[in-house]
Amino acid sequence: MMLKWICVGLSLTLAAACGSSDDEPGTPSQEALGAPECNPLGGTNCMTPWPSSLYAIDDDTTETGRRLEIPMGALPTNLDGLVIDPAQFNARDGFSAAAPMITAFPGGIDGSNLVGLDRYGDSLTDASPTVLVNMDTGELVGHFAELDLRVPDEVNKQALYIRPAVRLDGSTRYAVAIKRTLKGPGGSDLEIPAGFQAILDDRKTKHDRLETIRPRYDEIFAALAVHDISREELVVAWDFTTASNASMRRDLITARDRALEVAGVDGINLSYNIEVDDRIGDDIRRVQGTFSVPLLLNQDGKAVPGTVLTRDDRNLPEVVGMMPVGFTAMIPDCAADVEDGAGFIVYGNGLLGSHDQADGGHLQENARDMCAAVVGTDMRGMSEVDVPNVLRSLNDFNLADQTFDVLIQGMVNHFALVQIVRGPMSTTIFGNGEQTYLDRDKVYYYGLSQGHIFGTTVAAYDPHIQRAVLGVGGANYSMMLERSLDWPTYRNTVIGAYDDPLNVAIIINLMQMRWDTTEPANTITDLPGNPIPGTPAKQFLLHMAVGDDEVPNISTEYQARTMGIPVIGPAVYTPWGLEEALEPVSNGLVIWDDGDGPIPSSNTAPADNDAHSKTRKFPAAIRQMTHFFQTGEIIHTCGEGTPCDCTAGACE
């Protein structure tokens, strides 16, 4: 009664903090819980902690039995007043299995006891103040945790990231917990969020979304109790369900199958036009031009505002015609002399590049060394011509389709390229006009940087590529972006539009959800042993440069761990969760060290050290790649018993 009369006598602002007259004493107010569309489990941003089952509902029509339901107004709003429309996410049957968990606390966090990326193993012990549990298996998940050190002076807007060591399982429920051993500045206790306190106290609230997920907490607390973590030890806990692998792959598999049907067997229905036919030196023919590919985009596929996928009445990608795309090919003269037919290498361009990169100097050496042809095309969506649309989508994420949809067309361009090289181009560009120099079954892939990243997916989904060499790339853009020398320019666009570091953190997470259809994080869980439907078994050789300033080593290690492939020994070092293997092996990671490390362990960009561009030029790397393509074996080429320490001359 006293509380009721006190509230009557206070101003409207203070009254809002007291609750209504019908509330039990101690019931959190609407103000403390936040707006109806916001997450009442804490943080200093409407959406945190994220991802959360608060933004999902039961749906027995999906593979996971869940479907996202993010309300309008919950996602960030840019400075033009444009709120991100959740419709692009709400058909999904779960959250990204690659993106990190994000939260924040008023007043900031003392991160001194967080488990860093050099101590993954400690995250599986009681020493870790952050906990991640696979609720389907009951097992703890290895991870590291970090604060957003890009905003060290804005503690209320400083994200706490929890980053799994491997890509999480699809269609799986996870519990996340922050223990009271994590402290605020000066060792102060972190404030328990009002919504979570209401869960602990079993007090009903008027926050509909919180009340909807309240029944889930019995299972969350039980999953934590298995690991001797009690309710009394928690600052906050929540759960979420990851999207199914099938749902994340459906668009690309459909686009591939429909495009290849239109292309015909060995690209019989595709055509090409030669624009340049010249020589590189005295032993390589170079051909450039355009070829036709099945078109899945509107606006004739032009790189202009509004270009997105065309979809049918089931919301699946649909072929609507043909369009020309560029290509570059190199054919070494020695390819004509390979007795059993030369192979050809599909080359993937680097960051926001083009097919012109397929005649680079290091590739000329590869072509000569293997007597193999090299051919490349543009990865539309993130190619040179797409840069304006990429920037538009960073400024207004409602335009995200203009990047992420178009990447599916970029994949199809590569599938079509393989077909036309095997077919219409085989005797003319890759032959003497009557006979081809090629063995049409010797189809390989080589990609660097972005070409490694998306090349993992190209190689995985293409029905003919057998082996792939992937250099200085990795998986999981949401892990690599902030650690890349290339990101600050693009981050400035995002922060300029959304004006809050926590919004940037959320948007990178949303970007990962959109990238999941094309980047390798959604594919590598089944590679190399369980190929994508419609493809043969694949082999992968990964090259990593210690101290890489553009694609951080942790994303390459993440890819290798998720794929379950070994590091080739003797290794410069063996990353956590990987085993060292002796030659020969069929799949593996090779670590090259030219003395360019270390780089910052935080989520900040390193200085330019050129490590990213070196491995492709090492003679030992070229020999290793040639042997792998020709035999399917990965051998150690840095000298017997010697790691690939290039500073000691081992990479010659």
C-alpha cells in the first residue's frame, strides 16, 4: 500500500519507474524492462543480448521448429530515420551459426578475466566467466570472449563478444551465460538486468516477449546445472536456436541447379565473345572477353541500385534469361604437350576485384609450373562493379539484397564458367580449333583472400571442381571484418549511418546472417567428407600467412577446425583444436611464417605488413600446390623436418 501511495504522489516520469498499482512489490517497471520490442535481458542496446529466443517463435513448418519474429522498430535506425526492416530475416528458421553472441552492461566491463583467443581451452573450465552450452548434446562449446576495443572510451556502448572456436551446429539450441565472476570497472559487481532478475525471482512482468520465453528457463538452468553452474552464480543467461543447414543452402542449391539446367550439358547453350587475344611473354596466350551466363537478377543484372534476385512463387531464385559477364584466360603453350590432357584452374578474384586478376604474375608461374590453363570471372555481389551497391547497403541495411542476393549470381557465374570451358570454349580458346588441350575432368580451383573465402563455396557447390587451393582467407566474416586492415574504411560508412558502436556490432551480426547463404561458414561443417548434394567428394589445401593483416589468422584456423582438417607438420605452430599430420594427406592447412607477426589479439585492425600478399610467391608454396593439383596429395615442401619458417629460407 505504501508503494502505491508513493507512486501517486510522484511525477509521471518517476511513476513509470514504480510500476502500476496492480504490480507486486519488486516487480520491475516497464521502463526498467525497456520498450516492448526490446530485449529486457539487459545490455545498453535494444537488441542485446543477441541472438536470443526472445525474437523467435515456434513454427512446426520449419526444419528447426522455430522461426524468427523480430518486431519492426527493434533493429537499428540510421541517421536518415530508416529503421532496418526485419522482414529479410523473419522467414528464417534460426539465427546464424557463425555469428558471435553480443551483449553489453551499463558502466562497462572489466575484461581482465575473459578467456582470450590464445586460451580457448580455458573456456571449457570453471575459470571462464562466459559459458556456451550445446543444449542438444549438453556439451560446453570452446570459445573466446573479448570487449570491443574500437570503443575503449565508450563503456556503455562497448560490446562483449562471445566467439565460438568452430561454427556452431545447425538446427541446435544453445544456452549462453555470464557468471558473476565477470566484473565491472574496479571490481564492482555487474548489474543483473531487470528482466533476468524477474526470471530469477519468478515475478511476472508486463513484457510480453519475456513472458513468452519464461518457460524456456527451466531447461536453460538445467543445462547449466550439468556443469555445476547455479542460478545464484549468474548475471544473465539466455538461449537461441541456430538456423538449419538446409534452409541456409536452399537458395544457392536451387540457383545452381536451375542455372546448370539452362546452361545445358557442358554449357552447350552458352556462348562467348573474344575481345582480347594476345601473348604474355613468349609462352602464354591470354584471352579476354565475355560469356553468357544464366541470369537470376532483375534489371538485366546490371550493377545499379535495386538489382536483386528474381524469385518464384515459392520465394526461390529463378532464371529469367542470359547476361554477359567478363572472363580472363591464360593458356601456357606447354598445355598442348601434356599427354593425358592439361587441367584448368578456376581463379577467384580478391576483395572487390575482377576477372582481370586472373593473369597476375604469380598465376603465370602457376600456369607454367603445371602446364595448366587459368581462367577467372567476376564474383558479382562483391566485385569491382558492385562497390557502389555495397556502400549503399552499409549506409542503409534495407538495401542488403543488392549485395547478398547478387552474390548468388556471382556463384552461378563461376559454375557457368566451368561449364563453358568444358564445352564451347574447349577446342577454340583451350585448344587448336579442332581438339582441346584439356582433360575436361581435371578441374581445379585456386583463390586468394576473398577468392579463398567465396572459393570455398564455389568449390563445394560446383559439380566438377575436384581440388581447391585456398590462400590467405578463412570463414566467418563476422569474426574477420574488424580484424582486417581493409575494414576501417567500410566501418566508417556504417558508423556514419548508424552512429552507435553497438549498432555496428549488431549490423555485422546481421550481415553474417545474410552472408550465410554464400560464405563458407555455412558449408564447411560438411567438408571435406560429406559433399554438398550434386557434387563429388572434394579436397582442400589451405594456406595461411602468420600475421596476415587483411584476413586474420583466427578465421583461417576457425575454418580448419570446423572442417576437421589437420595442420601439415612439422608446423610453425599448431592452433588449438587442430592436430598435426605427417605427409601425405588429402586435406590440410599449411602455415607460412615470414616474420610478420604478431598482430593485435583484439578486434582492431593491424598495421600494414604485407603478409597477405607473400605466400602466393613462395617457391615451396607453388611446388606444393602443383603437386596437390596433380596428385591429390599434400606434401611438406619446406625441407625435411623444417617448419615453413620463411625467415630461415625454408620457403624457397
